[in-house]
Amino acid sequence: MRPIKSLTALALSATLGASMLSTVVLSAAPAGAASSLPACPTSALSKASGTVNIDFWEAMTRANETALEGLVANYNSSQSKVHVNLVQQGGYDVTWSKWQAGLTTGGLPAMAMIGDSNLQGAVDSKSILPVQSCINATKYNTKTFLPRVLSYWKVGGVQQGLPFNVSAPIFYYNTQAFSKAGIAKPPATLPELIADAKILKSKGQGTMGLKLDAWHLEAWLATANQLFVNNGNGRQSRATSSVFNTSTGRSLFTQLKALVGSGNAGTNPANGASAYDNLLGIGAGKYSMTIDTSAALGTISQLLGSGQYPNVTLGVAPFPTLKANPQGATQAGGAALYISNKVPAAQQAAAWNFMSWLDSAENQATWSTETGYIPIRTDAASTSKVQTYWAANPGYKVPYTMLSTGVTNNATSGAVVGPYDQVRIAIANAENSMYTGGASPKTALSKASTTVNSIIAKYNSRI
């Protein structure tokens, strides 16, 4: 999922970003297009004497961190040419802030796990070796990768990062509460969710936990097959303005305000100490349903397995769309793996060797069953390990089905925006102005659009 960054980290990122733009020559290409690609120095690894050590900056926690540590240990023990040092950064926001700082200090790792919202920023920094170069050089086969997953990180016809930890927003609910309220199945649409929230509250079974995650606007627009920003979501040429201030956007904001205003939903921020109140509230009985990232499945399963929440039986369902039979589809979230072009050639080659190993069908099968991230390859999904796990834990299959079905186009591939973190803050602030400030949905959405346009214009003026 695309995490909303902490305000502190965002401020740091914005400050660093402005200073970096004054010292680093940035690309003015639409979104990463390139007429020719730099070479991937694959031969440098075989020519290197001894073991090539590389640092890998990552951002996992809890069950996901444990799973990644296991994969890295397996890789290091399987061969002696490359040794990967896993360096936990504490989140995507911290990773990106440190990457920006490293553009001037020179302290960049060979590879990093960079959040989806920083795709354009990574391209503009001119500090990455597009993985397309290595895909071409090694004839790496991506035919079994899910098209929509690849398409998110492919801009200008170039695969910039290699997808790895990919997630989707899903619907979590307490089946015990639904049963007691007489609700037979989870909601498939937002109007059904609103109706269920009213019933649940009237039956004393809790309400909806609504995280103030600006990614939800993008996700709902994608399922409606609508763009978030202009110029093909920033994929045909660089985005210059938002395009979400439409009847669809206003309808969404109107429904969300009614949901919260009725008292049938409670809100919590998407960052800080209260970021998981929507999920913890299910355990406490305050809430009976919420929307959050599928990447949390592994950790949630761990907590429920401890027996401390006997009143909760977890149900997982697809992200409720705006309408039945949606014309669009769910967009991917999470992060991709990037290679730094600021390290020696042998380290660049070593980074490619490791990340291509991580994305093998076998390792993707292991990764997905231990975390909740989706297997991004069809041949990983078809392994006996995944099929057996899904049979016992059907919730884990839900996000895979969401990302492997439906149309793949500019709307569903996700937007490419340079100052994405600031854009998301503007949208989250607009949503909150409806819930706590009394703003009308029309006014809140219009304000968000105007602010986002200003943020994008300011960023683009510096490149």
C-alpha cells in the first residue's frame, strides 16, 4: 500500500527535495521516457575478485521484516559471490529522505526499496539505473509478471524499478459482528458499506474504522476507470494538474462525509501513534470493519493467532468499489527495488543479481504466504505452496485476484507525480476539513484540487 508519510518526515523530504533540485540535474522528460538506456554492467560481477558486498535499504516491520530477513539469509548462504547487508530504515518515508540526502553526501546503497509514491522523484533524481537495462542485458523473462504490477513502475516504456513488495487496499471485517448484526456478506460497493455501517451500529456491533488515507481517493478513481492527474495520469507526459475534481470525486466525498457525520464511522490518521487505530479498534470491539493494506495480513494473522482477540474472526474481501460492475480496476501499491547508479559497477551488477533472485517464482511464493503481499507472478501463484496456503487462508488470495483481473490502462496503472507525498497530504487535509471543519464535499474537493495544482506547478518549475 502507499503509506501516508509522517508529517515530520514529509517536511524533511520536502526540504531535502528542494535543496536537491538546486544541485542535481533533473530530467524534464514526461515521466521517465528514454530514447536510449544506460548499460547494465552485468559482466562486472564475474570480473570482481572476492565477494561483492552490497547494502540493501528496506522498510519492512514485524512479520514482513522477519520474512525478508529469511530470504536474504537464504540468498547469502546459497552462493559466495554476493553478500547482502540488510539495512532497515524504518519506513518508506525515511528511506526516501535518506536517499535524497545521499545525492549530495554520496552515501547511497547499491539498492533500495522505494515506495510507489516516489517513482517520479527517483527518475528525476537521475540516480538510478533503470532495471529495464538489466532486463534487456540478461534477457530476464517478465512474461509471467502481472501486467498491472509491472505497468505501475514502467513509465516512458522503461521499467524503472523491479516490483517486489506489492499490495492492494482490501476490506477487513469481523465476521462475528456481521453475523450478530444479520449481515450475510461483506459489502461490494461503497453504498453497501454505508448501509452495513448503519445496521452494525444499530445492532451494537461497532462501526466503520476509516483511516484518513489519501490513497483511497486514487483507488476509488481507478476502479471507476478515471484519472487522478492529467496527461494520461502522468504517463503520456509529465503531469501538470489534477483531474479528480469531477462528479465522481464529489460523489465520493459526499458519501464519506455522510458516513462519518452520521456517527457510523470513526476516523484516525494514517500516520503516527494512531495510524493503526482502525485495525486495533476491531479487536477492541469499537469497529467491525475497515479498509487497509493487504500488506498487514501477516501481522494481523500473527496477532489473532495469539488468542488475545477471541471476539474477532477475520474476514477479508475486495476493496468496495463506487458502483457495482466497475469499469476500472484496482491499482497496485507498495514498493519496488531500485539500483543506484552512484555505486561501483560490480555493486550495480550484484544488486541486479540479488533482486532478480528475490523475484523468482519460488521466492515470491514464500514472500507472499509469509506476509500478505501478493505473489506478483502467475507461476508463483500457481505453486503448491501458494495454492495450499490460499485454500487454508482464502483472505490472502483476495488482493491477488484484485490485481490480476480487470483492465490495465493509464487509470488503473496509477498516477506518476513528482511531489506525490505533498499531494497526498493536501488531499488528506481536505478530507479532514469535511469531517472536523464543516467544509462541504464540493468545497473540500475544490480546495484539494487547487492546492494539488499549486504543488505540482511548483515542483515542475524547478526541473
